[in-house]
Amino acid sequence: MIELLSGSPALFIVVVIAFTLLIGSFLNVVIYRLPVMMERDWREQCKQLCESPGTDLPEGRFDLVIPRSRCPGCGNQITALQNVPVLSYLVLGGKCANCKNPISPRYPIVEASTSLLAAIVAWHFGVGWEALMGVVLTLFLIPITMIDFDHQLIPDSIVLPLMWIGLGMSLFNPLPGSQTLFISSGDAIIGAIAGYVSLWTVYQLFKLATGKEGMGYGDFKLLAALGAWLGWQQLPMIILMSAVVGAVVGIALIIFRGRDRQIPMPFGPFLAAAGWITMLWGEQIWNAYMEIMFR
């Protein structure tokens, strides 16, 4: 199988697209349900302390497997044929088969985006371990991005395994000459420490100067995870790129959409995007930047 995929890059990309379309469908479940699961857990802890149960969250077992997906409008259970990534949305015309309420286009967008980003990674690295691990990193960054965008939180249950995978991966380096993924253990450990400490320091200085919290601890952990995957050498680029993109997007939202500047904006999506871009084109971007600056 490996020999067949190695001899046909196009087939390899098709396999990646088909597989990650299915993963993208599952990521929609993670993006919606994991924050609800976390809030239920928090409320249960609060209930034990102050006996004030919440009433607006689902009752009974609610995790990433149970209950089966249902239409949020009529509650009708979604069948397997109605849950085929992207295709089902198109066949149903973007509406529930039972009540005809519109289905959010976000679901097929997440599925298609997952597949597209994974295909780009597969095309960039070619058949091999780097492509596999690049796809894994991509599949973690997508729910992190969407959950932080929706709820302004980054779940430990996603970001901490991502960091540990990066650290563990550095112990089994099948590509000692690679400077993108499969970095040395020293670079990974220093990257994780430096990633966390750098944003933690910025957070503390900002809080000392303004009395406000400029970011959350999830951002520290996410940069630590990216440092564990990509090495400490890539951290300056990730921070700079995420800050620039975040500033541009924030200013654009204020100017064109009238967004209240007092409303906090999650930083995790910009860190995730910067980390993904750095994984693929970090060296080229840095060389171009240095050439422009010191020409």
C-alpha cells in the first residue's frame, strides 16, 4: 500500500481528502459538544458547592459519541445517509429532511476545510511520515480554532495531548535531517517551555500595566504545543505572524463591521493559523523577510 501511494502522489492526496472529510464531520461534533461537556462538568462542580443546577443544558449522557446527532430545530435524529460529509448537505439542499429548517453552512464548511487543509499538507510533504504528522497537527488545530472563536476557551483535553504528542514524537525521529517536523528532543522541550513562558510573561506584564487580562492560559498552552511540534526556533515567527494577522483582522472588524473594541477577541485562532503556515512555509517566509530587511 505504501509503495502504491509513493508511486502515485495524486492517489495519496485523494486518499487523504476522503479520510479527512470523515474526520471533518467528527470535528463538527467535537466543536459543538466539547464546550457543552465542559460547561456541564463545571456546573456539576458548582452544584456540589452551591446547589444551583443549570437547566439549559442537555440532560442525561452527553459526550462525543452519545446521543446521536439530531436536528437542533425539530430534534429529529439524523440518519447515516443524512450525515455524509458535504454531500448530504448538498443533496438535502441545506435543509433538515424532516422540518425543512435551514442547516448551518458551517458544517460542510468545516468538513471541506478540514479536507482541503489536509490535502495541502499532503501535497506539500508528499508521501511519508511528515505528511502524516502534518495532517495530525492540522486536525488538532481546527477544533482548537473554532472552539476558541465560539467560546473564547481552548480545552485542555485537546491542547495538552497535542503538546505531549509533539514532545513524544521528538523521541522517535525517523527523519534526523528534517527541520520542519520530527525535530530533536532538545528543540521540542525548549520550544514547549519557551512557548508557554513567553506568552505568560506578556500576559503578566500587560496585566501589571493595565489591570486587565490580555489573553487566556489556553493561549500559553497552545504556543507551548506549537513549540513542541516545530521547535523553539519557529516561535518568534509564530508570535509575530499571529500578532500582525490578529491586529489586521481586529482593525478591519472595527472599521467595516463596527465591532466594539471593548469586546475581547480570541487569540488562539491566530496562533493556530500562524503555526500551520509556519509548518509549511516558515523557512521561505523568514528568508524572504530577511532578504527584504537586509537587502
